[in-house]
Amino acid sequence: MNYELNLSIKELEKRTNKDYLIKRPMLSIDATEYNELLDGDKKALKHLVRAANVANTIYMKQDNEQNLPFRAFLEEEIKKGNKQAELTKILFDAQLGIIGIDSESKKVILLKGVEEKEGKAFYPADLTKIEFHSILKEMLKNGEIEEVRKILNQRSIVKRYENKLKGIDYTEEFKEEFSLIANELEEAAKVSTDKDFNEYLLLQIKALRDNNPMLDAEADKKWASLQDTPLEFTISREQYADLMTGSVIEDEELKCLLEKNNITAISKDSIGIRVGIVNKKGTQDLLKVKEFLPLMAENMPLKERYEQNISNKSDNLQTMVDADIVSLRGDEGSYRGGITIAQNLPNNDKLSLTIGGGRRNVYHRQVRTNNSEDAKERRQKRLDATLNKELHKFYNPEADHWFTIGHENVHSLGPKSGTEALGKYKNIIEENKADMGAIALLDCLTNAGVYTEEEKKQIIVTFAANCFLKAKPELSQAHRVRTVMQAFYFIKEKAIEISTDGIINIDIEKVIPTANKMLTEIIEVQLSQEFNRGEKFINDYFHWTEEIDAVSKKLKDIDKSLNGMIITPLADYLSQD
């Protein structure tokens, strides 16, 4: 099949230039972290990396049905010496697909004639939202309750079946790929030196080979208990890409039918894999916060009105590790406007949390840490251009990591159920909650000795200074939308002020009370379990004002980067036969 490439040579040369394409290197071939592993774990790592590589195929199939044939077309054109195809392939590999988004929230579409679908490739490409709702209503009225339940399940890929839809479990749809991953995990379990880690791998193997959600739950439960393993391996399943499933609650008749039949629509899981080596020193630092999780739970707003994952009396079900990253593949490795620096999993929709499982935070050292001279110079240019000079002394890149620790832990706090009712706004509101909790709880953590007064100020200033983006994001970008909402809210509450020349001023004393106020509003919205409340909350605060735009223009002037890609030298070496 012939394809017409969408970006010109000129545009491709710009976007693949080193000033516009930021490279994020993971562990190198000669990394000390790898060399210090026991031989068995080195051998296991090779199989884990190979398993991770298969995730790219699954993710691209979930993302767009044309991804794989388009990639094959590019590879053939490159053999013919097609320079345009060669440069297009660089961006395709970076964003892992035909359609991505850059740091200025512009769509990067590599193939002419394609449009992004709300249902990605989880649903038929020609299925509109209106038709989707209509078919589901007809099926429910005809008594096809269990089939609708499968269609609205996070594990399924939806196909047309005559004039109806059919949900196929991902263990069946991706049987070949899941089998390849399971085979590699079997080999890894034979040589890995850690008993707990091997038990997890064996549970994960079963889950990959059988259409049984309870097997996934058992694997998740074991994974979430891992604390002292030398290696890190995660099959992540997150739901930011699918905007179709949650739309069912926007149709009042369909919503009532689903409630009548006790069906909860859960957005589809995108598959990703992380492979790493656990960093003991970094993990020890993280665990210092763990004992204060009950204190954080006790200080959450409106805590008497909901159950949260962390008890205010004990914390037996939360682990956390700092990982040196070898490989990020699939959803983990798709660089679309940014890349994840940490995760708190499993998410609230996962079955493991109902069978006594806990949650686990994993932090990505190589993603967050960039102390090159070039990175330091870029940071200083940003500060000089946008932040009141009197506040520079409080800006600390390490404080961003401390803030992220708070963010990930707060994902385990607040209401643990019912947020699916917020539909397409669920993720934005949850990410907003995690941010505001990280700031709102700073006083109690400082009083408990976790942070000094100086460190508290550093977290506040670093957070506030980072609350500004280069461009207004789309609603599908949950992490970026919540950043704009926070900038607007803090300006509204006069905790942040922007001068006429685009300089950020921060009233440090007002930041924590403002965060607590916004956090309370967020939890009220989550507790309401009302789509309209969620929509109003977004509409009230997602505003790109002249003040925010003034900072944005400065950021564009000093930072030309548009796209990014991860570089995995150790993983590439281990992938070789």
C-alpha cells in the first residue's frame, strides 16, 4: 500500500534537529547499576527487555489500526533511499504512532488523510460516538447485558458484528504478543535471583495466557507488594488514551440503562512495559516518607465522607521504589508532549484492590534527572525570563522530585471509588487532586520533620514556577490541562501574580491554603459522582488567560523543543541475539 507522507522535508528536518527533538537517555551499556547485578539477574534482564519490546506492537495496534502497515511502508521506502520517509520514521519511533502531540500541544500527524479517533483503535475506526450510544441502547433493550458489559470493560477490543458490537478480551485479541511476552518471562524466572520477583513473574505469565481477570488481579497484588527486589518489571495498564468509553454517561437514556443493569463503563487500558534496576539509595530516601502516609490520610479534606486506599491507622499496602530505567516500551515509551516520571499503580478500577491488594509507586530516575550543562543552562534561562529574581534562591530541581513523591502518594488518598461517573474528566480531576494534595499536605509533613522550612519553600516555588506551559493543551492531555487549571486558580486566589512583562511572583504564604481550597473542591466533585459537576469544575478553571499566555510566549522564545524521544542503549544491546 502507498501512503502520502504529511510533513514536508523542511518541517521534518526542523523537528528532528537536536534543538527541536529532545533525547532522553536511559541506562547506558556500561552502567554501573547493570555491572553490579548478579549474573542471574543480568540474564533475566535480557529476557525482560525482549518482553518489553513486544509491548510496542500491542500498543500500536491499540492506538491506530494503520500504525503497523505504515511503519512497514516507511521501512521499505527507507531502503529505497527516501529521505522524507527516513525522517518521518524518526518521529514515528519517538511518538510510537502516526499521530502524536508536541510540547506546544500541536498534533503531529505523519500520514495524510488520517484523523485521531476518540476511541483510538479500541473501537472500529468508523464508529461515531452517536452510533456507539445508539447500538449500546439497542443491545441493552434486547437483553444483551453481558455483551455490553464486555464492550465497556477496560480489557476489551471492540469489533463490529453485523449491526452490533462485540467486546474481545485482550488476551484473545493479542494472544500472539502476550504469548511471546509470557515466554520471555518464563526464561527470566529461571535465572532471576529473587524469589519474590520470580513469584510475581509466574503469576504474570498465567495472566497473559488466560482470559481471566482474577489472574491479572493476583499478579497485580503480588507486584504491588514487591519492595526489595533487584529488578523492576511492570506491565502498566492506564486509561488516558480512550475517550470513547467514558462518553456513555453523556447520553442520559444510555446512562440510566447502564445504571439499571449495574454496568460501570471503564475506559480501555493501553499496554506499556517498564524494565529497570531498583536503586537502593533512592528507594531508601523514598521510604522515609512511607511512615507518614497515615498522617497524610488523616489530613485529607472531608476524610470522614469516604474510604481511601491508605488507612489513617496503618499502611501495610503501599510499596515504593526508585528505578534506574533500562527500557520503556508501549504506552510507557510513547513520547507525546512528555513522558512519565513516576507512577502509582494499580489504578482504582483494577480488581486487585478488591481482593486485598495494595498500590506501588515507581519513580523513573533517568526521566527526571538531567544535570547536563545544557539542561542547567536551559533551566537558568527559564528562570531569568519568567521568575522574580528574589525567588530564584528557592528554585531547586530536586524539589520537583519531592513534589512528585507527594503527588504519587496522594493518588492513594481521597475517594477510592466512584470516579468513573466523571467520564472523560475523571483523569484530569484525579491528576489535579494528586497535585493539590502534594502541596496542601506540606505543612503537616514539615511539622512532622519530613521537610525543613527551607525545603518546603523550595517545593512551593518550584511547583508554582513550573505551573506554566508553552501552549494551551487539549482536553485529552489530562496532565497538562490540570496544570493550566492550577495556574488560573492560583492567580485567581492571588497566590501567584504575573507582572505586565510576564514575570511570575509567588506569595509563598498563600500557596498552601490555596491548594487546600482547590483540593477540597476537587474531592467534593469526586464525591458527587456527577458528570455535570465534573464538567463545570473543568469549565470554571480551564482558562488560558492573557497573563498565562504572556509567560507562555517567553517559554517558547527560550525553549525551541517540540518533540522528544527516549534512547535506550543498554536495552538495545540486550535485545540483540
